[in-house]
Amino acid sequence: MATAILSSNSMIMKYKTGTNEKGDDIFSSQRFSNVNLDLSDDDFYEVGQALENLMATDAVYIRKQQDYLVESI
């Protein structure tokens, strides 16, 4: 039988950085690695909101990416 073990959390924030000559939006993203594994989803979102307040532009989204190790037990 196999089991999955949470090995890392990352926060990815996507935000608008401007527009091109055609008027299309240009986006960038920033990854914050090594986010505490025990952080609740509410706390994760609050941290993202706090980081967004430090930015010059609003975030398009805040994504939580989790990586797991799958092992046989």
C-alpha cells in the first residue's frame, strides 16, 4: 500500500505588470517557497493578502502548491 506525505508548500502570486502595445495585459508571478507545512488555508491566504499589500499592484490570484512524496508502507 502506498501513502502520500506532504513534503513542501509554496505560494505563487500572479500579478499584472502592465500592458503591451496592443493593449493586452502583461503578467508576472512570484514564488515563495518553504511555506510552513502546518499553515491553515485561512492563514495561508492572510499571508498572501499581507504580501499583496506590499506590492505596487493587486494580485490576480494567490495559488497554493503542495508537493508530496509517495512511499510504500
